[in-house]
Amino acid sequence: MSTDAETGTGGGESERNEQNGQNERDGRGGVPRGPWTVPVTAAVMGGVFLAIYLGHHNVAMAVSGLAIMIAYAAVLVFGSRRSEAVALLRGETGDERRRSIEQRASVLTLHVLTLVLVGGFLVSLIRGHESMTWAGLCGVLGATYLLSTIILTRRG
């Protein structure tokens, strides 16, 4: 059995890149995702909020929406070096432990959203209010879960 040094594949460069947030994978074996993807997306969404609320002539909401998203992006950029949780929110899932944490957090989020959506649907039915919005969201949730389960079981 040969070592990395003997084969010339010594993972030093890739390990350094991974530690620096370069050549990051999305945790699902997919497309590389850099450390700026989430903060830049947050800033862009702030610009979208700004445009939408200015279009509705609501300057206070426009400015506050932009400020909140810029602040969130700043927390991600500056806090990710000090907090593993913030680094995960930034999308830095470079090792197996972080990918596992992200996956478990996603599953917990799915379960909570399922309870909220089904609960909202049932409450709207009991009160006699319009429930089609809740029913549609529950349908999207269920269909997404079923389809992703089928696809992921066939892939491996």
C-alpha cells in the first residue's frame, strides 16, 4: 500500500484550499461553492427588497430590508472565523462533521415546517377560513419529499 508522499498525491494543497474555504463542495457531492456565495446572495436579496418596497413607495421598509440583509451578510463574513455555527450558515461545509450538522439541521427544519404547515391547515379548517394556501404548501412539501426520496434511493 503506497502513501500519499509515494504517489505524489499528497493532499496538502487541497487540504489548505479546503481550510481557506476554497474549492468548497455544497455538502451533497455537487457543484463547488465558494465562501462568498451566501453573503453575496444575501446582499443581492437586500437589493431586491429595496427595489420591491421602493416600488410600493415604502421607503422605510426598503431601507430596513436592505440594511438587515447587508448586516446578515456582514455577520456571515466576519463571524464565520470565530463561530462554527456562523461558518455553517455561510455555507462552509468543508468536512464530514459540518456536512452532517448541516444535514441534521435540514432534517429538523423539514420536520418543524411540516408541523407548522399541517397545523396551519388544520387551524384554518377548524376556524372556517380559506385553507387552499395551506393545502397548496402542504402539497408542495409532500410532493418534494416523495420525489426527493424516490430520486435519492435510485441514485445510491
